[in-house]
Amino acid sequence: MTKVIITAEVEDSAKWEAGFRSHADLFRTMSLKKAIQFSTNDSNEVAICGEPDDLSLYLKILDSQETADAMAYDGVKRETVKIFVLDKELAL
């Protein structure tokens, strides 16, 4: 299963988290079925990790106006968003 990590700076991490938690329907359209893991810190930085079933669909919806509107509502500083598709593995 492909994992995607997204990091960003936000205006206020508590406000961001409240908004983020309200977008479950949007996340389901992105082919996410498992729980999304996320974290915030005192510097108003956030990181989320999801496992989409369909990476192409996930990235398409991530780039949509609906997602941009949700990010704006949540206070995401769009210019700081970084996306990492985990495509390498180190076997132990």
C-alpha cells in the first residue's frame, strides 16, 4: 500500500486540527479508507500520513479547488505544503 506524507505550516494548529477533522467525506473521495495519522507541533507545523488505494485519484483531488478551499478554511499556508510519496523501503 502506498503511503503519502504531507507537511505544511498553518496559522493555528488547534484551528487547523478542528477543520481537518471535519473533512472525512473529502478524504473518502480521495480513496482513503484507513485512518489518517497526523501530528502538530508548537511551531504551527503539521504532518499527515495517509494510504490511498488509488494514488492518481488522491493526487488529482489533492490538487482540486475543493481541497484548496478546505486548506484555506483550515488556515494552511499553501506555499509551505510539501508532498512525499513513499516509494522506497529499507528491509530490516
